[in-house]
Amino acid sequence: MAKKEKVSLQHSDDLEAVDAELSAAMETLDNTNERVIEILQAYAPPPEPEPAPTEPEAQEEKELKVRS
């Protein structure tokens, strides 16, 4: 018969420590993501202005204003 290899299991205390470290890392990433979003919003280009109406549209607007 072949010898069986010894399997070592991690203790739950070790897993709790890893979980705490992962939670702290995720919180740090969330905070960093929020700061990046704020910076990107500060540098976002302004909204584009609406295009000027073409000649027929401008004429129609004038006629509507006169009728009012």
C-alpha cells in the first residue's frame, strides 16, 4: 500500500485574518475609486451646446414668436 500524505488544514483564525485583510483592501479600493471618479468628473468636458437652428427652422421660430 502507498503511504498517505499528510494534509494540513488552515485554522479558522488564519482565515479570519485573511478575511480582515481582504476587507480592508476592498475598502481602500472603494475609497480610491470614489476619489478617481471625483477627479474624472472635475475634468469632464462641458456639455456640448445645442446646434444653431438652420435657416428654415429659424424662420419658423420667428413666425411662431410673431403669432404669440
